[in-house]
Amino acid sequence: MVFVVAIIALLIFIYFNRYIQRKRDERREHWRERREEQLQQFFEAKKKHSSEQSGEVNDPG
């Protein structure tokens, strides 16, 4: 009987750890996507700002 309880406890432990790991991976993936999105926006804004400034410099008016 103790053996059965130990096996069940071990299975619960394994599945619970898998669940936690899956949640961590999902969170990591979410933050990685968010970081990439923010970097993309940053570089687009920087590129836009740079082109606006070069337009001002080249503007003879």
C-alpha cells in the first residue's frame, strides 16, 4: 500500500513539475516576443528619426 502511495505521489510530483516548467516556458516566450517587438519599434523609430533629421539637413529652405 505504501508503495502505491509513493508511486502516486511521484507521478503527481512529475506532472506538477512539468506543468510549472510549461508555464515558465510560456512566460519566457511571451517576454522574448515582447522584447523583440520593443526592439523592432525602437529601431523603426530611430530610423524614422534619423531620416527626418537628414531631411532637415538636406532641406535648403
